[in-house]
Amino acid sequence: MDRIVVVGASSAGLAAAETLRREGYAGTITLVGDEPHPPYDRPPLSKEILSGAWTSDRLALRATADLDALGLDARYGYRAVHLDLHARSVHLSDGSEVGFDGLIVATGVRPRHLPGERAHVLRTVDDALTLKDRIGPGRHLVVVGAGFLGAEAAAVARGLGARVTLLEPAPVPLAHAVGETIGQALSRAHLDHGVELRTGTAVSEVTAQGVRLSDGTVVAADDVLVAIGSHPNTEWLEDSGLTVDNGLVCDAYSAAVGATGVYGAGDVASWHNPLFDTRMRIEHRTNATEQGMTAARNLLGAGRPFTPVPYFWSDQYDMKIRAFGYLRGHDEVRIVQGDLAERKFLAVYRTGDRLSGALSVGMPPKALNTWRQSIAVGAQWEDAVSTAAA
């Protein structure tokens, strides 16, 4: 292969490019990114950047000299608009085309929006800096969506002295991800810190005054942050011949279904994870990096399936939340250490007859690492919990 194109210049795309070089690939690597910035880290946007603890120059994933050493054909500020598999070329937003012998799709996701007036979202560094300048004492922020992103932003805004209203359509925030028991425990932290939390509350549109609820009530606010999930960036793949279904559909090796020499990585990739025997699409930083590395190696012929134990973390107030595994669709959750009321505990998850996940709040990392190993080897539920009890 003389030229490999990596579309997406965030953590997955950068990891792919670096891995190609580490594995000895000496051909041209074109790295395409729709933002004008070199690759930067996104998790701090809703934490350190929004709070003002960091300045944006700390977000860079690599120093300029390290990026230069990769010898990339970097195309920052250009969006991929079409893929021609027959001609083996990617069409960019400036009208140019980039040919390829191998392609890694790492185009990530974009925030969902609500009808009506434009509201804040939190995906890019510019989003975070704009919102940061709008929150503080005497300001009222309405956050629509009490998932991890919305919860983190609400926590930061309260820490900065803003009045915060957090609106969530589900009866229990995060119940779909971590279970009702854990979701209720995490929700109490918002109440304890003075957030007005309204559950079972659907928002129909953003207005000039704030937001309008589905019952017609208007909740006034100085600013509105919409954190209701995301769309995979796959529109540019339409009519390409690739299979798209809530992301770019890939096999266990991160190879795109319906093409040769095309791989997916990061938030945009929906792949079959043999460890859990299910198709999943994971929007977490660690997964993006690991899958970018796997996609690059397999493009070069490694032939190794991508079988990670997914990992995510979240910082809210004084809570450090960490989790390993695939928690969605679990059949049982059990507290095995600590106390829910004190928000210092470790919970484990069962799916079928196997251990599928573990989550800790306010516990040392080593408390979770043993459970991660059990998940990685496909431990049976009864064996894992009985061993822990002993």
C-alpha cells in the first residue's frame, strides 16, 4: 500500500496513524480532520476546560514536534463528504479528492439537537470555551439530558456558582446505562449540591427564553445546554457500498462490512465484540485509542480480533466513577463493597450467567482491577461473586 487515508483526527485517528508508523509503514498517511485544530483530548472539555482549571493549550494529544515526526499529510479543517470505493478515493469539502489503498474511518459522532432556537452543545473545544464564558454566579443554566455528559456539565456549573436545572425524560437518570439503583444514588449527588433535578420531563424545543416542555410549560434560563446523545458521522458513507447501521458496521477485526482494505475505529464504529458476543458501538476515549491501534494493525495484516473490556470514567462533584465491561442490557446488579448512601461502593453486573461489568464510585482503582480481569476471561457470575466473597 502506497497511501493510507485516516478520516478523523481525534484520538482514534491519531492512534491509527501512530500505530501505522510504529509497525513500520513508510508510505503516505493522510490524516483528515473536520476541525482546524491538530488532535486534542475531548474528555476534559466537560470538566477541566469548562471549569477553567485548564487552558485549551493543555488539550493537545501530542506536541507539535511529535506530530511532525510522523510525517503526515495532515488535512485539518476539511470534512469528508463522499467515499468512492470503486475509485478508492475520499472526496473532501474543499472539492479535492484523496486516493487510498487502505482507509480507516474514524469520523466520530456529532451532538443531537432539539428543535427551535440554537442551544449550546459540548463536543468541541470551541463549544466548551463558549459555554464556559456564559456560566457563573447569577446565571441560570438549563441542562437537557442527565447522562454522563450532562451530569458532568451540571456539576461544573454548580461549582462555578451558577443555578442549574437538570431535565431528564427518563424516571431515573442513567438507569439504561448503569441500572436504576446506581442511577438513583448518582442522582442524589445533584440534589445534595443544589441542582434542581426534574425527571420524567421531556423537552419539545429550545426557545429564546429557555426551553419548552412537552406539556407546554416554559423553563426560563440564561443558557441551555443540550446533552441528549449523538449521531455517528456516517452521512458521507451513503451510497458508498459500506453497511451503515447506527455507525459503520464492522466485523470482529474492525474491518468494514462490504469492502476490502477499509476499517472503522472509535465512536463511529459498530463492531462485533467476540468477548461479549454482541455488536456494540462505544463512545469512550479509551476504546477509541485501542480500536484505532487495532484497525491500523489489521489493515497491515495482523488479523487479530478486537476484544476489549470497555472502560469509562466520569468526574462529578467529589465522585470519581469508573466502570469496566458492557453494562447495558444487564440482568442483575449487586453491591459487593461499600455503601450506596455514602456514594462509596463497588457494584457488579450479571448478563445471563456471566459477569459482564463492574462499576465503582469513590473506591481506589485496585478495587476494580480484579473484576476487570474476571470480565476479560469471561468469568461465570457465580464463580466470580463467590470468589470475591471468600
